[in-house]
Amino acid sequence: MGYRVGEAAALAGVTVRTLHHYDEIGLLSPSGRTTSGYRRYDDADLDRLQRILLYRELGFPLETIASVLAEPGTDADGHLKRQRELLVAQADRIERMVAAVDRLLEARAMGNTLTPEEKFEVFGGFQVPEGYSEEAVRRWGGCAEWKQTQLPETKEEWAEAERQRKDWVSRLVALIDDGVPADSPAAAELAEEHRAMLSAVMGECGYAMQQRVAALYADEPAQLAFLVREDEQRPGIGAYVRDAVQANAARQQA
């Protein structure tokens, strides 16, 4: 008996017009017709339609689908295995895209836990540079440390973190002003404290990650300003921090 065109369309979740189009281009022609000339689709036709719709869902144009289905030696199981591989790959891409969006949302939330008034009270005139959140996602989003990031939430927690930063910077500046070398024990102590500050938000910060972060201080003013505000800086302070971190890491890993 088979299925009339309307019945086949309803089963597949497509329109009758779609089936007419597939027939017109030779992609899916019904196996039979009634004595009155109406289309009749059998189970094999519906199997082929399912394969067509799966390939369409994967983004294949109709011309490509026709070529794929016409390949010799590829049976229904072969098409299903190929489609499964494509679906898994697509799922992986979507999962990565979702993760990227999640990381971007997290990054944009970094500066949004305080009101504008509270930000000024805690940080003074310092502001996160425009576009920094997106750049942070691009640079660090794939790191395990990023996924473990735990930022302060309350005004009091932010204020305490800022107090610790200022205290650390004041001792750093004193070393530089006194001409203490970056590979000195005093600089190593500050390097360990710097790693602890990073670990407080990352969950864990190893020496390799610390060195990646510290390397940016010497080359990127915006990155350095998160640690040492512009009015606190001395010439070469970013390179000093980088060198101190590298020297301490080498000492610890020796």
C-alpha cells in the first residue's frame, strides 16, 4: 500500500512541498504511484528520507547529499555510521562554543560584582580596560586554572584583596628603590606571595602559570596595571617582577 505524500510528510516532519521538490530534483522519488498518479512512498523511501534529513541537519546542501547517497558500496549502516561521526563532531563543536560563551560571561562578570560607587571606593580611579574580558577569555579560557577561578564577591572581600595588593606593591617598590636584585631572597619572598595571590583566585597556580602571567607585566601595560597601578609604578617594574618570578621558579625547581 505505501504512504501517501501527506502521510510521508507528516511522519518525517516536513512539508508536502518539500517532498515534491525532492522528487523534482531526483533526490527522493517515490517507489510507486496510485492508478490515479498520486505518489506512494514505501519503507525504503522513508529510510532514504531520514538519511536526507539528517544530512540536511548537518548542513549539507542538497547537491552534496545526492552525491553522498549515490556513492557505490555505502549501505544504510554505512550512512548511519558516517552521520553518527558527523553528529559527534558537531556536538563537540557546540560544546566548545557553549564553554566559550560561559567563559565570556564569567569574564564579563568579573567587574560586575560591585556597584560603580563601591568600585570607586575600593579601587579608586582604576578601571578594567575596554575589551579586557574578551581578551582574557581568548588568552586564558582554555586553561584549567581559569575554570577554577573564584573571585571575591562582597565589597569587604574585594577591599581586603586590594589591601593585600597595595601592601605587596609597597614592599616591591621599596626593593626597587633600594636597588635590591630581582634574584635576591627578598624578591623571591615577594614572588612567592605573588603566586599565593594568584592561587587565591585560580584555586592553584603553579610556577609555570605564574611565569606566563608575570611575563606579560614586562610587555603589556594593561596587564601590569592590574597588579601595580600606574601611579605606583617605577621604570622597569614589570620586568623586575618577571625576573623575580623566573628566578624564584628556577630556584624552587632546581
